[in-house]
Amino acid sequence: MSQTEFRKLYDTVFPILFRVAYRIANSEEAAEDLCQDAFFRLYEKDMDFPSLDDAKYWLIRVVKNAALNYAKRKERERKAYQKAFREDTRVQETGEAMVLKKEMRAEIQEALNQLPENLRVVMVLKEYAELNYKEIGKTLGISEGNVKVRVFRARERLANMFESGNIPSLGILQPMQKGRRDSPIIK
């Protein structure tokens, strides 16, 4: 490619390349650098194209890909900086909370131990193994409807135990209200 052809290509294509790079990279400086690099690669490789349009399309692809790579790199850098400078937002559990949680687990375990085995097993599978009714039925070899009945009865008995005081309650576990489907079990 002669100097005249190169100059003509530069003058006609640079504005297009700049717009493409700027829209992708979102930075004027980066867009200008990317366009200059593309022209430098073209000049350095001394590539020969059948027409100026072919050279134009090659340059657009080069700039587009370089701008996409630049944008990805900047996004990764931004995320890395955010991660590095983000404050630790985890809440430290106090000694009191740990003791209460331990006592609560002991309460729940005591209540579960007082349930008949057929109700205790479905509650453990439902609440701790997090199986759905169908999976529990398959595991125990009973119908899905039977599983639902057993879970309901187990929850009802647990609520009654805590209400009646058969299990010393810390006041943290609230008895299940009529019509409420969630469990008094705390994981």
C-alpha cells in the first residue's frame, strides 16, 4: 500500500473507527489509542488488500475486537478494585447469640425426640434434608398424601409441645398458628 493510499484510508476511515471504539470503550483516549494501534498494525504488516473497502472492513474488525478486549479488561479491573476496597460486611456473632442458638437447637432436638418415630422421620427429612413431599414418599415407601399428613401432624404436635410448656421454651420459637404452613423448626 502506497503512502497516498494509506493517507486516504486514514483520512476516510479514522472517524468511523473512532466512533466504533469510543462507543465500545467509552473513553476518548482509549478510542484514539485503539485506532492508532490498528493503523500501526496495518502499516507494520504491510498488508495488501484488493480494495480500500476491504482494508476498511479489516480495520473496523481490528478496532472492534481491540475495543471489546479493552472494555472487558477495564470491567475486570473495576470489579477487582471494588472487591479489594469493599469493607467486610459480615456480622460477627456474639457469644450470647451463639449460646442462644445452641440452646434453641437443643430445645428443638428434645422436641423432635418426643415425637413418634413415623412423625420424627418425616420432619427430619422435610426440614433438615430439605426433601419435598414426593421425595420423602419415595424414600419411606409411602404416598405423597400420607407424607403431607405426617408433616402436618408433626408440626401440630411440636407447636403444642412448645405452647403447653412440655419443652422449656426460650420464647424464641413461636408456636404455629392455625392455617400457617411454615414450621416451628429452626435450622
